[in-house]
Amino acid sequence: MGVLVGASTVLDLRLLGVARDLPITPLKKLYPIIWVGFWMQVASRLLLMISFPTKALTRQVFYTTLILIAFAMTMMVKLYARVSADAMLNDDEGMMRKGRSLAKWSLICWAVAMTAGRFLGYTAKYLVYPG
């Protein structure tokens, strides 16, 4: 999750005005890294479900984490469409204005998704269903 959230956070924080000396345009190269991190998350969640299906599939926090990751990735796709794919925006201020609200929501979704993911390890009563 570190690859995915780390690259996304760099982009989000820059759109919120952190490190104003750093131009936004070169940060478009982070999107492939974000997608690699996303597919790593998909693989790790599948392995979690295969190794401990009772733990994963019976906990509400597992589904909450999946939903929040989906919301955050939706924010990243919208952010890309609104900011990076718009050829009319060539200045950093215009990009920041168009992406500020999505960047805020993206950071919130990632923070809650990481917290929910951490809670998954502490909420299971059974690793396997008692027979």
C-alpha cells in the first residue's frame, strides 16, 4: 500500500499547494506508479482472502477498506482526467485550482483506508471457523 498511497499523496499534496517550487507537470509520471501500486494491492487482497477467507470475508472492516480504496482510485482517475489530461492547463495554478477538492478527498480516503486496513488484523475472532 506504500507505493500506491505514497505516489498518490505526493501528487495530492502538490495540488494542495505543498512544495510550490516543484512543477506539477512532471508529476504526471507518477500515474503509472500509482497503477502498479494498485495492482499490487489487488494481489495482496486476493492473497489475504485465499489464506484466511473467514477472517477477511466475515469482517465489515475488510469491505470498508475495499470500498475506500475504490473511492480513492476513482478520485485519482478523475484527478487525472481533470488536471493531467487537460492540454489547456499548462500552468500550475490552473491545475491546482481544478484538482484541489479531489486531492483533499483522495487524501481522506487513503487515510481512512489505511486505518481500516490496520484494524483488520485486530478485529477477527476466528482465523478459521470453529467446527
